[in-house]
Amino acid sequence: WIDGEHTYPIVAIDIANSIRLLSTTGIAICDDVYLETDEESKSGRSRASIETLQALAESKLISYTLLHKRIGGFFNYPLYNKKYLGFFTKIDGK
């Protein structure tokens, strides 16, 4: 479970370390993944988690999927309120 600082470089380091520690059959979960952010707010929301997951998937090091963290209008509108959990596994042989 990765739930700490959600901005660069810390989240990228946390995700990379979790891959290193993950067994070949393990699943890691990254908390508070945002696809959209409100650049004007100082809320700590960042695209760092999704960008890191995407880069690692494009490099064929992991496979990931996103699951809505919360349901309901308050938590999903405006879009920068919408959070996901990112589930990822190592790709075989990596």
C-alpha cells in the first residue's frame, strides 16, 4: 500500500521501491491517484502517481488498473476531486 507524499519525486521513488520489493505474484496499491488536478489549489493533488504508473507501464515493467476510490457527486465533481486506487503488478520476467 503506497500512501505518502503524492508529488514528485517522492511518489515516483515510493512506486519504484514497491516494484523492487513486490513478489512476482504480488499486487501493490497506490492510494489517491488523480487524473486531473486543480493547478490553482494548494491541496497537494498531483498527477505524479498516474504519470509514474503510465511511464512504468509503457516501459513494460508493470501492468496497472484504476478503481474509483469513492462514489457520489461530492467526491467526483469537479473532476479534480475524483480519486482512484491504482492496482499494479510486475510484468513477468521483470
